[in-house]
Amino acid sequence: MSFEPKILAFCCHHCAYGAADLSGVLRLQYPVNIQIIRVPCSGRVSGEHVLDAFVKGADGVCVAGCLKGNCHYQSGNLRAGKRVEILKNRLADIGIEPERLHMFYVSASMGALFARFMAELVETIRDLGPAFSGQEREGGEQLDSRTS
Amino acid sequence: MSIGPAAKVIEARTGSRLEKVLRAGHFAVTAEIGPPKGADGRRIQQLAALVKDYSDAQNLTDNQTAVVRLCSLAAAVHVLNNGGEPVLQMTTRDRNRIALQSDLLGAASLGVRNVLCLSGDHQRFGNHPEAKGVFDIDSVQLTATVRQMREERLFICGEEIKAPPRVFVGAVENPFAGPVELRVLRLGKKVMAGAEFIQTQVVYDVEGFTRWMEAVCAAGWHKKTFILAGVTPPKSAGALRYMSRIPGMKVPEELIRRMEKASDKLREGQRIALEIINHVRAIAGVSGVHIMAINWEEAVPEIVSMAGLYPRP
Amino acid sequence: MILARPKTVSSILALVGGMKSLVVAGCQECVTVCQSGGRKEVSCVAQLLEIAGKKRGFPFEIAQVTVFRQCDNEYLVPLDVLMEKADACISLGCGVGVQFIAERYPTVMVIPGVDTVGGGGTVMSGVWEERCAMCGECILAETTGICPVTRCAKGLLNGPCGGSVDGRCEAGTDLPCAWEMIYHRLKKQGRLDSLTRIRPPKNWAHSGSGVMRKVIREEVMPCLSVLPLK
Ligand code: SF4
Ligand code: SF4
């Protein structure tokens, strides 16, 4: 059975979510492995949220915010970027590949870039394989995908 | 403990040769000997024999730059056994008040007649940066302690000492660190604590040293203590550059260039030392020089002879 | 406040290898302020342990609890039921909290989840600095409110060493020389003469290098007459 990764993307309302929307409007395809959670700002995503995604069975997590310098709250995306760096280190520390976590900066007009990035992310995680070996995966369980 | 009586210029009472020379009004010369990083005492013995006739006393550094070396007390005994006059350097970095007082008694019992009180370079830059720094007391308190032990015959705790250590007490000062006013205040504090002689940081910046000495003389401290200017003959331009990076050292850029250009570096280094000696000798209030020929103790006899300071009184 | 910094989760994992049931305990006081042991940190550490447990194929059962104050026995009550079946407790409180938990539950292994650094404060968001070494005999009045015991790398009490250059401490170019700061402040206050006073050796018996210190205030202690008789 081929491995289908589960990936959670925290997308900020002002840019990343807009980009996701636009890629839909443009009828661009990106893999169904991605589930999006809309957040007011990528800076709202704290370590707990990211780690909780892994605990609940995500194989990869992506935090997507506005382009650097364009955050609607000045620096929320920069803070998110720093948090992601720290979390990557903490994951590596316990033996989880840090590549499972990504920070992504995008503007609302970059629908195509968004779709391409998501496709690449799915491939990266597919290559890494499941975060946990078979029986420990809480298979089938849908990730919570409320959008704001 | 009672501390603080201003050091009185008193008659020599310690049996120290350095004290006699200074009180007799001669321009004093002391030389530094760096103990080795091993258990072999022969080099200290050789160096002591080499410099003893060219200096009034020889300083033995105490784990200088926080690098473990043969201890200064043992080194001092090697010097004594070879006819020298050791100045025992004691830092408060590695020993608490119990060990410091005990070492002082031991040193005096072996015939050491001079001690230099320092706080010591911070262990962070030595070869054991993970060591715990002791700093139970500071250099000013150590200075006062030695005087109290010698004159009031009391330990820090107030208990009586039957046979007090008869040692001549010195301290150090860095004329180049921080505001001159603060540096003079601190020198004064050391003198008040009982420092009978002061050996300074290496002088390359003669102008800065002159300014500091003016302030020292204006405050009158030169009358209450003997000030020996530190002199280090540079071995190479690289050595000068290295020293310019040591915290609290000032090395004029032109001096480094001069060393770079010189064809015979060693000669030039000796010449520079000689010029500095002649310069500081002319400054009012300077009572002598302290030659720190780091890893180059062999240069001392020649420098002293060239400066016309040989033979010693 | 008491400053602390998180230990790596891998170092905790190395201690709980074969265990099953863990309690991760936080504290709402100092370690919450310096963001090393409050509710959020407890959650992150617990989640990381959980992820690591799943990864090794033998998940932990982890309980999270963050109490009002770990260094006060009465606030530890919420741990009682959790500790009954715990193999180990990871406390993200300071060293005091860890010890209070260990005292209350002597049969359970207690593991410090943070390294306790010292007494300090927030100088800017994300930066905390030590200010007090808790020497037991405060001399700040004489040193213009700048603590040389803590902020001078050599803990000198009688002025700067020879290594201070341009106001920097010899022990680290990023640190200001405490004694030069004291000098400038004394000068501003017109109290430079205080620098000429020789301070005698400090009584370190009051400090952490003596015997364990105790503070006793009779008037705060329970009154025996109102205690129930045995
Ligand atoms: S003098 Fe002692 S009590 Fe006062 S701030 Fe410094 S370490 Fe703390
Ligand atoms: S440079 Fe200043 S702060 Fe640093 S050890 Fe020396 S006196 Fe203390």
C-alpha cells in the first residue's frame, strides 16, 4: 500500500489563505494530502499547535504567512519563522526529521506558487515516509480541519 | 578586621632586599619569571641564577592568565635556593582566605620576603575555563590582610599570630584601563590598604602612563608607595599585536609597525624596552621598573646593563 | 524572579527510557514569566515526549499539570492523584519546585526539566539577565544599586580589576564592567568618596557557600494554641 502523507498547513488569513483560495479559483491542482487551518496571522501559531498536529498523526506541518515585510501585523510572520526554526531543532533533538516542518512566505496573489510549494512539500514528506511506524499511527482519523 | 590605616613610609622592617633598595632611594629593578607548565624546576633555577644579579627581586607568577603552572610558592623556593630574592605573586582567584593566609605563613617560614597581591586573570580565558573562580576576598582585602598579619599580628578572623609573616607587600595597577580618575582612586585604595610597592601593567603607551603618573602625583600617592613601571621587551610584531588584544593593554600602532620593519627583531625589542625604561625613569614619582620578559628572560641582563642599571646596589 | 532555561527533551528521554507513565508539572510563577516552565512549556515538553514515545513504538501516558506555585506544599495537591500511578515526574519548576515535589512524593523519581540559572529579570522581551546571587547580605546601598557580587565577573568589592577596558569586562566583551558602572553612578550622585572606603572581606557564611540557609519569622508561624490537640 502506498504511503499517503497527512500534512497540516496553518495559513494566515491575509496572505497564505488568500493564495490557497486563488489557486482554487485558478483551478490549479495541489495534492489532497494537505489540510488547511486558517489562522488570523502565522504569528498566532505557537509551538503547542504545531506539536499537537504531530501528536494527532500529521506526517508534516507547514506554517504559511505573508512575504517578509508584508505581514498585516508587522512581524507576526517573522516571529513564526523563528518559532519554526526552534521547533525544528527540538524535533531533531528527539529524532524526528526537521524537514517535516516548514515555514513558507507567500502573498495572496501567488496562487501558482502556493500550489507548487504544496506539491513539493507532499513529495518531501512522501520520501521521508510516515512520522511514526505503522501500528502507532492513528490511521483513518481525520485531522481537525476547521477553517477559522 | 580593622583595615584602612594609610601606609606609612616606615623603616625597612621585613628583611626584604627590594624594600631596602627602594627605601634607600635607588631606582629599583625587578624581573618576572614565569614558572613552567610541568614539574621540572630546573628552568626556574637557571633563570633565577641568570637574572638575580641584574634585578633586586624576581616575581614568580601565580598561574598567570589562569593557565595551570608550577605553583608560585614552589617557584619562589627554587629562586631562594639559587640566591635570588623572590616576590611571591598571590591571586585571589584560586584560593580562599584560609588557603591564602596559610600559604603566606608557609612562604614566610621558607624565607620569602615579598608578596604581590592580585585578583588574577579571569579563569574564562585560561586552560580550565570551566573552573569555579574562588574570589573569596579581593586584591585590596588581601593587601590589607597581609599588612594586618604582619603588623597587628592578627588573622582576618581576629585571632593572634604568634610568629607573623615579615613580608614586604605589593599590589598591581593598570594605568590604561578605564577612566584615569577611577584608576587613581583605586591605586589610592590599595595604598590605603597597605601596598608598599606597586607594579604596573606593561607600559607601551608612554603618554598614557605619563598622564596617569601626573594624576597619581597630584594625589600624592607616589610619596606613600613605590611605583615600578612594567616593561616588556617585545620579541616580534606578532607578540605586540597579541598583547594589544589582551584586556587592559594599550599598544601604540606605530610601535607594532616599527617592529614589523626591523630586520633584527630581538635587538629592536630590546631597544624598545630600553627606550621605555629611560622614558619612565625621567617621570616624577617612578621608583623603578618591573621587567616582564615573557618567555625571554634571557634578555633581562642585557637590557639592565644597557640601561646603566647594572650593577645593582 | 528565578531564571531558568529549558533542558533538551532528549536529555529527559535518556532518563525515562523504560517508563510508561509520566507527569509533566509546570509552575505559574517565575518560570512562566521567563517562559521555561509555564503551561505552554509543559504542553510542548509533554507533546515532544509523546511524539518521541510514538516514534519508539511504545507510547508514554503523559499527564500535564501546571500548579500555582511548586515551592509551596499546599499548591501541590493537584499532583497527588496523578502521582499515584506515575513512574516519574518531570518538573519544569525551578530547582526549588523540583525539590518540593520530590519531598512530597518520595517514592517517585523527579526529573528537573529546566536548568535553574539565578535571580534576575526581563531586560527586553526574550532576554533575561541575572541580577542577584542571593548572597544573604545585601550591599546594594553602597554600590549604587549595582550588584558587584553578581555583575562583576570576579565578585570584587573594592573597585575594578585591571582588565576593564572602555567600560567592558575582561571576562567577556559583551558584558559591561560592573565597577565602571558603579563609578559613573557614584559620580552622578556626588558620592565618589565611597570608592575610597575599603570594604572588609564579605561574610560568605550568609551566602550559598555556607550551610543551607533558613529564614524564620516567629510571628508568621502557626500559633500552637489553635492547633488541634493530638
Ligand atoms: S549584594 Fe547580595 S543580596 Fe544584594 S543584589 Fe548582590 S547578591 Fe543579591
Ligand atoms: S572588568 Fe570589571 S566587571 Fe569584569 S572582573 Fe574586572 S572589575 Fe569585575
